[in-house]
Amino acid sequence: MMIFLNLAIKSLKNRAFATTLTVFSIALSVALFLSVERAQRAAEEGFTQTISKTDLIVGARSGPLQLILYTVFNIGTPTQNVSFETYQEIQKHPAVAWTIPYSLGDSHRGFRVVGTTSDFFKHYHFRGDQKVSLQSGKEVQGLWDVVVGFEVARQLGYRLGDSVVIAHGVTKGEGIVHHDHRPFKITGIMAPTGTPLDRAVYISLEGMEALHMDWQDGAMPVAGKETPTSQIKKENIKIDNITSFFIGTKSRIETLKLQREINEYQKEPLLAIIPGATLSELWHSLSYVENVLRIISWMVLAVGFMGMLIALTTTLNERRREMAILRAVGATPGQIVGLLVFESAVLTVVGVITGVILSLLLTYSLKPWLQNNFGLYLEGSAIASKELVYIFVAILVGVLIGLIPALRAQKQALKDGLSVRV
């Protein structure tokens, strides 16, 4: 073994430039492969952990995916509302520990406006135990207070004390109808979460109702006849409807029973879903994207090993005299094959180890940036058990690839290597 190692190292040193390029090619391929796998795993973890510690999400009867999209991801529009009386009745259920009401319908410069209560800041969790927190300022307290998500503040350049004018309806741009006679004042800016929470604007339920005071059947009030803003008091506002609400139960055992009771609620059609199960179902419905990414990863890795095969094959002619000398001093054809396979194994192992180290360095150096800008949750084990299997397969493939030039070298005759070609 030591003889093989010494010969392999000396041979690789004589071809230092080609060896370095080969190792670098394998390392980049492995690093990219592991990075894509890590990103895919982080995307799944971040997606399914967008909301946590919430046992049920309740809304008007529609579909589970539609409900999870417009409540958790701010995508789409609800078809019906839930009466506030129904919400209060379910809120008093013995199995309910806490609730978070959600009222949707308006927007601000393309960002969703959410009407809620202080329970949102107390009970909303994401990625396990992480809670919503403020980067600066304070929570919504007054009728015209607003807290903006991190991305909203960053993209629009907002600071504490700035005015926010909300547009009627969900729009992607500036909006058509603005509630400019009832502006809000920014009292808080949320800390980044890497979730859809960063791209929303939060006001009180009463503030959402106050915006639409004097509206009749969706029509704007006549100019000059609307209630003056100074006369609108938070304590005098009656809330009629909300869009949905989140529930935390006192015991996980009671969750399924409560879900069945809500789905069979007689006073109005409701739908209660378990967010974790629905998010997993939604992610698996997108599994084709995961498969495409994995195919691309394997193709990148294959390109790296093809580079090694090309490098070993192209240098074979240059080494025919070397092989012939080894044969002349007593090396058997099997030992020649073993030497070349051993060289490819050394190249593969060094390249894979370098690629793993490079991937880990990139992961940990870019971790904060990826979480804040793309929501990639890079937690947990650095290399999953599945990725260890892939690494082992990559090393095995690299060793087997070395057989191709080795078998070719075995066929070279002794006189072919020693003869002088003119």
C-alpha cells in the first residue's frame, strides 16, 4: 500500500497543474451538489415551519390549500368571512387556550394589510419556538397605529413615525382607491423572520373596521359625508366579521375533536385545518421541483467526474513510457491497473473532502444572508444521512471511473511504450 501511495503521489506531483484542476473540478461539483441538497432541505424546513405551535387555522369553508395560502402566505383572496360572534363563541370553547384573529382585504403598495390584535405578537410562532418581535418601536395600540414587516420597511424606506396610506382591495401596485383621509402612523418595525410575515402590514381589527366606516355594500361614501376621523373612537367600533383565526389548544389530544366540532358547526359553514399537515401536503405536491433540483445536482456531479476521466485519459499517452518502465522492472498488469485506480481514488477522495469543506464554509458564511433574504432556514445537521450516502456513492463512482484509463493502460505493450515514434 505504501509503495502504491508513494508512486501515486509522485506521479500526481509530476502532473501538479492537471491534478489541481481535476481536484478543483470535483470539489466544485461536490460543493454545488451538497449546496443544492442543503438548500432543498432548508427550503422544506422553512416552508413547513412558516407557522408553528398553532394547532388549527379556521376560516370560511373553502379548501385547505386555499385557506393556508391566504392566511399564512398572504396569497389569494378569501371567498367568505367569519362572523365575529362565531369567533367569540369558539374562542370560549373549553379546549381553546388562545386565538389570533385575522382580517384581510386591503393592501399597501403591493403588500398585504392584516388586521389583528396583540395576541398576534404574543402567540404567533414560526420555526419552532421563535416568536414575532420588533426591531424597533412598539406594538399596535392606538386606532391609527401600524406595524410594518421588515421587508416592507426595507423596500419602501420606512422609519418610525412615517405615514402609511392603505389602498382598498388587494392590489400588486399602488392601488386605485386609497383611504388617504385616514392615514396610519408607523409605531413599530418587525424584526426579520425570513417568512411571509416580513411582507405584510399590521393594524388593529378596529383600525380595519374604521377604514371602511360609512362604506355601503362595497361602495365608497360620498365625499364630504363620511364620519370625520377625529370622531372615530376605538372603543365605539363594533367588529362584524373577520377573515380567519388561529387556535392554540390546551392539549394536543383535543385538537382533532375540536377540529371535527368546528367543521360540523351549524350556525355557519367553517373549515378548520391542521397547518402542519396542510403545509406538508402542499410541499409534497411540489415534489417535482425537488426532483428537478436533484437531477441537476447529479448532472453537475457527473460533469465533474467526466472532467477527471478526461484528465486521466488525455495524460495516458504521456505516461505510456512510465507504464512500460514499471512493467520492465517487474510490475504486473494488475499492479498497473491498481496504481491508476489508486490515483483516481486519491483524486476523488481529496476532491470530495475539499468540496464538503467548501460547502460547509459557504453554508455558514452565507447563513444570515440566506435566512433574511430568501427564507432558507439553515439549521439542524450540516450533512444529513442521505447526503452521507451520496458522498459515499460519489467516491465509489470516482474510483470506478479510474478503471477506464487503467484498463486501457493495461493493454499497452511493453515495446509500444519503449519504442521511439517518428
